Amino acid sequence: MDYQQTVQYLYDSTPVFEKIGVGAYKEGLSTTLALDEHLGHPHRHFASIHVAGTNGKGSVSHTLASILQQSGKRVGLFTSPHLVDFRERIRVNGECVSEEFVVDFVKQHRHFFEPLHPSFFELTTAMAFDYFARQHVDIAVIEVGLGGRLDCTNIITPLLSIITNISLDHTQLLGNTLAAIANEKAGIIKPGIPVIIGETNEETRPVFEQKAEEVGAPIIFAEDHPIVEHMSEEPNNGNMYFTRKYGYIRGQLGGNYQLRNANTILTAVEKLRETTPFFVTTDDIKLGFADVCRSTGLMGRWQRLREHPTVICDTGHNVGGWQYLSQQIKAQECRHLRIVFGMVDDKDIRTVMAMLPKEASLYFTKADCKRAIPETTVQEIGQSLGLSGTAYPTVAEAYDAALGDASEDDFIFVGGSSYVVADLLASRINCF
């Protein structure tokens, strides 16, 4: 099999959450542990940082990797989902895993894993850990796939654990209260390993405090002693942070929600500097924030795709994310707002759509994903909420219609789902 055939084989022969949702989730770590044993426990050959949370874990993971790269370390980065190419999930110093490695890994190990029937994510995690060990990374930033307690990344013993925040998402699997979801995320807290908590509320904070006390883990709440004092939006995308210790830091990532992410990142860096041999300078931090997209390949975080009209895409896909996105979209100074919008079937679409500005023109669509809500259904929900717009069967058609209708002074937002952004980028940008 060549690379494309190998990736298709992975999709076709393993349960894939992106395709079928809850049915792809495998509770327990038995398959992960069997794969790990077969591969010789590769995760024991490199240091790691473990990042969980409902929102923000992608931005936090990529920015930490960027900072560590600036400090001269060889850094692995494992994230999900990908937007354009499977290889985005597994990177070393920003470079995607090679097509050859993906092909060879499957060819070499399929005789072992096929009888196990691993999920797509279980197999991808094993592949990432094996790749990082073979690449002799100094440290890897490992993003949790779903939850934490039973996530297959949770076999690692990191130098530092991070939980960004908690909001209602994947409630079918993680629980339908914030406390229940926090309990699943808190499963990454390990004995003696410091844990950084980015944001809490009255339901989630006691859960984290209790778990940390149970296992004897030092716990730091980033919101209690914020390093970032205030933030301003940069004219050409990105943010400027004024910090108590590092002065001004320019962040390449845009979006109002990055304020809390930045504080979590800087709190994590402080703890790394205190408790590990990984030395990070102020210049490393500033360059890591300023160059995160180029150095790690991050896409889809309030990403500006063009000017006149302005086009922004963002992978925010749940109520917690849209509480920030909706306000930022409404705050745009433009002649007219146009929104290309679609969601998948495990999200609270009515609550999200109720946040959309009623004065905007909506272009309802669906991503090329089996879980995507039909564009006509999205349109019907929008109409019931007082939103007007037209339905389009593909993201590319919806985007082309929005662009064709727009004047130079309009603002176009594309999002609602990571898969909507993925379809746009795949159809309009030559990323690889």
C-alpha cells in the first residue's frame, strides 16, 4: 500500500470517532497497553507534558511545543483531529511524520494489531509514541483525545499535567454535568506530578482539588495568580499580552479566548522552569508565542485567510468555545457579517446557533463527515431562531457563495465545526 491507501486502510478498518462518534470510543486501556507492550513501551524513552481540557488544549499544546523548540529542544507534538492531512497529528519540531513511516508502521505491525481491533485513535497514539522514541525527542507535548481518565494517552507519566478548562461537550461519554466531566479530565492527574488548571468554576474546582489531594499531586490554579494582566487585539491578527514578569508578548494566535490560554501556558512554563531541567528563557517564550503557527503548523485558530473581504476561520465547535467566538464575531467593524456555518450531531447546536448574530447573512452547510448535520436541518433550526440564510451541500459551495456576495468591507466567518474548517482548508489552501 502507498501512503493514501494506508490512511484509507486506517479509516476503513478501525472505528474512527470523526466518522461515527460514540461508537468509536473504546472504554478502558487494555488495547493501548497491549500495543504499548508490543512496541517496547516507547513512551518511556522521552519526557512528556500531558494536556487535557474541553477547549484550548490545541492552542496550549502547540504554543508550549513552540516555546520548547525555541529553547533548542527536539520536541514531539501529538494532537487531534487533523484538518488537512493525517500526518498533522504527529510532528517533531513542526515537521509532520513522514509518509514512509506511516506506511511502514502499518505494514510492520498490522499482523499484531488487526486481531486486537484497536480504535483509530488507539492505533494513532501508538504510532505517535513509537515515532517520537525513534526520533529521539527530548520531550513530547501530548494532547488528550477525549476525556482523560480512560484516554489512551493516559499511559504516560509526564513531567507536568495541564487541564485547560471544562465545559459541556461529549456528554454521552463523559457525563452531563460539569463536575462529572471534570472528574474524567482529572484522571490525568498523577501521584507527585504537578498539575496546572487553567480555568475553574464552583462545580469543577472541588473535583480537581480532591483528586490532587488523593494522589499527592501539587496543584496550581492559573487563574488565582494571573501572569497576563491584560490583552489587546493586534490589527493584523494575533494578540498582544502585557504580563507581570515578561513585559509585552506578541501572540500569533488570534481570538479573545487566547487570553486564558496564554495565562495557562505561562503558568505551565513557570512550573517547568522550577521543577525540571528544561531551561526556557524569556526570549524563548516570546518567540514561541510569536511564531507558533510556522514552528508547529497550527491552523484554524481565528485564522485570517484573506483581506477585502476579511475571511476568518476557527475550529471552535461547542458551547464553551462559542461563548467567546460569538462575542468576537459581533464586535467586528464591517459593512456586513456573513457566516458559513455547520455542525456535527453530538453538539448542542441550538444553544450555539442562538448565539449567532441575527443581522448576519448565514450560509448553512455540512462538512464531508458522516456525523455532519444536514444543511437543510441546520437551516431549519436557524429559521426557528430568527436567522436567515441559504443552505449549501458543501462547505466549498457555501464559502464561494459568501465570497461572491461580499463587498470588500464585509467580514466572513467560517466555522461551527472543526470539519467545516477542515473542508475549507482542504479545498482552498495548498497546505502540504
